[in-house]
Amino acid sequence: MSTPKRSKDFPMVLAAQQDRKKFSALYNKYFKEIFLFILKKTADETLAAELSSNTFMKAMVNLTKYRDMGFPF
């Protein structure tokens, strides 16, 4: 039986689970990508910024529930 493949973000997630300050690495890596995705959908910069912020807040609050399945965070 093979070991499941870990995502390349798994070390950052583990670090953030142990120290919330380290969540900033995930935030910095993905904020622009998520912001631009939401901006394309909403065409509203203010709304996109707010929704992006909410997305990361929910991710940080629920970080202990994260289960690595081999996909990016």
C-alpha cells in the first residue's frame, strides 16, 4: 500500500496549524490569485477584496479541519 501524495503546501499548512502567524505564508501565496478570480466574477474591486478577506478568515479559523488530499491549499 502506497503513502498518499502530499500537496506541496502541506508543510506550510502544518506550520500554520501550530502557529497562526505562519498562516501569512499561505495568505501571501494565494491572495492575489483568489482576489483576481473573485474580481473576474464580481467586477467590483471593493467586493472582491472583502470576499477574499472573508475567504482567508474562514480558512484560518478552520485550519485545524484541513486534511491534505494531495491538492494545493
